[in-house]
Amino acid sequence: MTTTKKKSVFRLLIAGCTAGLMSTAPLADEAVITNSFFPYNSETPSFEGLTAGTVINQNNVAQFKDAIDPAFYGFIENGMTTITVGETTSFDLHPNYVEASRASLGQVALGDDVGEISGWKAGRPFPEEPDANDPRAGEKLAWNYKYGYNWGDSAAIYPFYWKYRDMDSGKVERTIKFNFHFLNYKGRVIQEPTPEITPNPSDLFRAIYVQVLDPADVRNTQLLIHRAADDLKRDNSWLYLGFQRRVRRLATGQVTDAFLGSDLMIEDFEGYNGRISDMNWTYKGTRYMLMPFYNHNDLTLDSETHSDSDGYQVVSFSGQGGCFPDITWQLRKVYEVEAVPVDESHPLSKRVHYMDAQTFTIPRTVSYDRKGSLWKTFTIGQAHPDYHLPKNKGSGVSIDDSFSMIDVQASHCTTGQFKGQVDPELSPPQMFNVQHLRATGS
């Protein structure tokens, strides 16, 4: 074969390979997106003996041990609560968020240090399946949570009831009524303006605003959290105390104190409310587990307390001390991620997060004290938006709808009953500044 012919054949081979790559790459990319956002399209989770309608109690829980996280398994084993299994359903996120993830696929990268990231604009930064051989797989999953579609671009829990309960006697010691508001400044995909609120002189990623409505002794206590787009920058947080009538900046350590005497830290909000750089993240594996996902409107709800004028009813609670939400649980694909605080003075030695693979919410978290003993266990019930308030239908937001933070060591819990509303009018940008705290408090 002549040199000219060899070159021609070589060029044809290169062209053929390039064409093949071009034709298969989009298919491979689409497979990544489908696997990440629609994990139940091709396979429905199954576990031997487990079907919709099954009630798991202390008599049969051993059969399902591998489908339940260890802390909740202990509750059932000790007769403190039961699980009623529901059908596994898809919680499809909004198409705009999926499209933003598709558009940025392969363009996002971690930096040299934990908390550094580049190339992200909107959507899920790392939709690829985690790799057990990747030492930073846990960190990537943490970023997927941080940049998740949790509450969408903005939303409000309006109102929000917390009850402090003695787990032994069942006595409700205190009820606090809040409004919680959430606003994303960046990565916005639905609510105008997109993709970012401008001007944004502080370069914020997200803000949270909390106001206490009742009881009288803490009424008008307000909390404001500003999270910078740069994860290496510390949050700016302010607290307005109604009885003092002044705003004060929160010290860094206060986010790990008991918030208003509850069993929650500010850092616990939504499963984890802190910086990626505050933790060392380790991916521990993927499995099918029972998780608190359900259709709110299909539950037997609390008809006695907190029923609004529009007829909306909150989730009811039962079990030992009234510390467990009356909900159904689905068998779902879950990523187990361990988060160890960087700061050795942190009150926890670690959290184990059970992240839902489809929504990247954190419906189950188990926390351990500095000695490594089980301390607290957090359940956040996830309601499908299409079976909730009419205004939430079609939002693609997995609605936080109930919570239970149990302090195992103190035999105490704080429970949460929600009215989550995906409504931008409830959380205008001007609400999320210090001037608003002063104006509302005066």
C-alpha cells in the first residue's frame, strides 16, 4: 500500500471514529440524565416480602433490616413506631431544572480544596452515578444537595408549627408557630428573574428568613441567613430578638446551639444547612431503602389542630411520645453519605445522610455525638407536589411536609407540621435583608 493510500485510510478511520463518538456521546449523556432524574423508568425497586400496604412492626422488622437505616430500625424493634409501606412513585423535578442539568453536563468541576467548584450555573452539577473509587464522590453528592431543587427558586413554609415533646410522657411542652422563607439568588430556573437576581452586590447564593409568630415570649424573634456563592466564605447570620428590639449578628458557633430550645441546630435545617467546606464528605454506598415519601392528600391528616381557613390540614403524629409522623414510606434509591465536621470542637462527630437519589433531598439523617454514640435522628417527610396544595401542582418541588428530630439520649423530640407553599409572592427579595428585620420588629 502506498504512503498516500495509507494516509487516506488513516483519515477515514479517524473520521469514522469521530463520527461514532459524536453519535454516541449525546446518547451517553442522555442516559446519565435519565438515570439521575428518572431512576424508576427502567426498574422499580423491590425487596423480598415488601409490598405496598405492608406494615412493618417489631414482629417482622428483622425481615426488612437491610431496607431501613439502623436508627429507625431500632425504633421499630423497640416498639416505638411502625412503618406503613406505600407504592414507589416518581417525584419528577421541574423540566427546566432537568434541562439546566443537561446543558451543563460535563462542564462542572471540583477545585483543589473542599468547597471549591467551577463551571456551575444552574441544575444538578454532578448527575453521573457516584463512583466508589472516587475519593471525592461524597463531596460531589453534597454539591448536588446544595444546588438541588429543594424548595425551587423560592418558597415559604407558611405557617410552620414546631412542638417540643417529652418522649416518655408524651407531653407537649411547647408549641411555636413560625413562618420560614427561602430564596435562591443564583441558579434560578423557573421564577423570574432567571438565572440570577440582580443586583447581587454581596454575591449571595441563597437566603433564609424566619419569623416567630407565637407564643408571646418569643413573638417576632427573627433569623436571617445569607449564604455566599463562594462556599469558602462564612455565612452572615442575624437574629432579631423581639423582647430586646435589636438586631445582633450570630457568632459562627451559634449555628450548632439548640435553636430556641428545640432539638434542632440551625445547621440541621433541611437536613444540612451549612457549607460544603465545613465537612469532610464520604460516599458510603447506594441501595434501595424505605424513605418518608408520600402523597399528602392521601393521608389521614390532623383534623383537630392547625387546620387553616382554606381547609388545609397538616400531618398528624403518633408513636412513642407522639414523635413519629403518620405517613407512608416508599422503597427508593438512596445514597448514603457520611459528613465529618472539620472543626474538632463541633458537637457532633459525624452525620450520616441518606440522600434521595432522584430529588437530592435529605429525608433521613442520623447524628452521633463527639464520643461516637447515637445522639439524634432526623426525619423529613417528602410530599409529592401534585397531591398537595393546588398552587404546588406542577412545581416539581419535593415538598418538605413533616419532620421529627429525636434526641435519643434525652428521650425528647421536636416535631414539625408544615404548610409548604411554592409561591414567589410570599418571599420577595426585599424580605431578605437586615433592614426588613428592623422594620418588621419595630
